[in-house]
Amino acid sequence: MKKTILIMFVVGLLLPLTTHALPGFMEARMGEVSGQVMFNGAPLAENLLAFFNVNKGLPPISGKGGRAPDARTFSDKDGKFHARLSQGSFYVGVLNRGPADPLGPPRQGESYYFADGGEGKLRRIVVSGKQEVDQGVIEFALPGVFNETEDSFVVTGLVVKGAGDDEPYQGALVTAKTGKNSRFRPDYISSPTGADGKFIITLPPGKSYVIMARGAITGGKPSPGEDIGKYGATALEAQIPDVSQLRPPPGVDVEIPKVAAEEQLTVKGETGQVISGLVIHMYKMPDQKSIQEGIKAGNRKETDEHPYYRKGVPLKNLLFATNSAELQGDFAKELDQWVDFLKGKPEISIEVNGYTDNVGSERYNQQLSERRAQVVGIYLVNKGIDSVRVAAVGYGKANPIADNASEDGRSKNRRVVIQLVK
């Protein structure tokens, strides 16, 4: 089954500095920086500070969109700030936007300033792990004073309202992220599309980029009903969540929704190249939770298509000799699949049902069936499944599935079935 892509990205301008506990190796790479931001001798008070990792290229000094910042914070009424960043070298920009202002990239009427290193160069701030550095007063300048350039290529195209619809989409933000994993915050962002739906985004050469679009900036991952799009996706099915974890139990065939869209496409260019003609179709973000719950509910229906919640799932590779509860056959491979399945579905408990053929007394077969169920249950528990989730029940020679008159029929009746319990 083709794996679907779950769209979960957040534009960097909206990303707050993390205050959550981090793994030890990440904590070791975090540093703190403080200072006071000034322009023409006056503090840039209560403005948005954006930090751009130098290794990813220049910040948007062209004024035409570009880099999405890697982190941000706000200055106080005196222009002072304090930020916690991963170690590295950063450019710093200030957008004259306060904490209560709407989210999103720079808009008409807003000014963007950058830390001035003198002689037309951007200033760089170095952050070291587990250290706090006071940068003192940092002078900022308008983008036009900087003469720094870098190699780049240009991507242009059109954002439209859905498959088969050529109507331009106004106000879309087109983003780019290196690699095929589109779940994370993008590195580059365009200015909003105009009434013609056209976009332009400038990117460093030599890398492959996933190109995506979003209809609005809300400060988090896309919400159900929000407009989203991805270059290369021409059907809504491309936007559904990854359902690979909603697999049925081993040995049960259940149809899982498949992706009807094209493969996700990437864009790669060389210095000076212009790649044009890209079309991004916008769709409404589906309710991921409802989709997942719907799939789960469908799997639990007691119908001919989904019988295993009612009838149980026979272990096909588990064989027992006459009068024996010893595991035989290729049982480990199948039982290990059940271990993986149950570890991925902690909300499910199981009942292991043991059965026998009709050879021997009623009492003997009852005890034998219990031992057969127990040996399977013990295997699963020893592999890490909580014992409270596993019950073993023997049914003796009841409920045969084949004729006990032949050896072949009796071998089929000597079986174990796993019953799923909500």
C-alpha cells in the first residue's frame, strides 16, 4: 500500500521558542542569548525577533519572502530580549509586529530590520551549548543596506482551488522544505499569492524540495476544514492521515483506504535556473481523527467482511500433535506478528481459545484445550504483552471446524483461535 503523507507543518514565524523538557543530547546543544535591539538609536520595543540559522542561507533581505526563521521571540518595552536556541550561528531579524498582532509572514506596511554587521554585511550571533551570552546593544538596519548575495534558483507557479478547478487561489502561502518528509516546519516561504494565484519562491540550489501551500496561518498544524495543498497531489486522498498503523490482526484481510493521488513530487534546481509552471491544488484539510476512528470502527463491525471480533482469528501455522500441548510448526513467526500487532494496539485485549479433536474423554480434552490456550498466552506474555490483556480459555472438543472422522479433519480441530476483546 502506498504510504500517505500527513501534512503537519508549522511556518517558522509562528514557532515559539521551546519551553518543554528536551532529551539530554538536545539539552547539551541548547544555549541562551540576550541583548537589546536598536534602530537609529531607538529601541525596537515589543517587536518580533526572528532567528535564521546561517547554514540554511540568507534571511529574507530581498523583501520578497524567502527564509522561514528557525526560532523567534519578542523584545520588551526597552527592546531587550532573551532567547534559548540550539547551538550554531544565526542571523537576526526584527519585524515591527507585537505579540497581540495577527500571525503570518511580513505584510504590507510592516518593516523588517536585520542585525547590521557593517559594510553592507549581516551580523551573525553565535550560540554555544550550555552557555548564556549577552550580546549587548545590537544595531539593526533596513534590508536595502545589505549587499550580500547567494546562489539560488527560482520556482514559480500557480495555486488554484482544487482538482479540475483553474480558479486562482488568492492569499496562499507557498512553502518549501528539503527532503520528502513534509511533516516538519518548512525552511522557505513565499509572499501571499495575489488575485492571479501566482507565486514565486527563491531557493538555494543543489537540494530537493517539497513544495506545499497553506491558505491561512493559524499558529499551528492545519485544522479540519483549513485549505492546504501539495505539489504533486491531485486528489483529496493525498491529504488523509497515514493509516498504516490501523492494520488488522495477522491473518485477516481488511481493505485499508488507498491513496489515489500521484506520488509526492519534489523540485530541484541549479544556480540561476527558473522552474516555472508548477500548479498546486488546494483542498480542505480532512478531520484526521474522524478518518482514523472510522477505519477502526469499520474493522470492528461484526460482518462477513470483518468477522474476527466475533469469531476470532485461527492461528494457521500453529499445529498440535494428538494428546499434546507442545507448540509445533512455524508458530514463532505468526505469534511474533501478533506480538507486534498487540503492542501497536494497547487498547485491545485478547482471549486465547484452545480446542481439541474428539479423541479421549470430555474431561481430558477440556484440560488439554486449556493447556493449549495457556501455552500460546504464555508465549505472548513472555514477549512483552501485559498479562492482564491475555486470557486463556479451553473449549475441549466443542465447536469442531472439520469432520473428526478423518485424521485430516481431527488435525484441523486441534487448534487455537485468538478472540479480540474491546
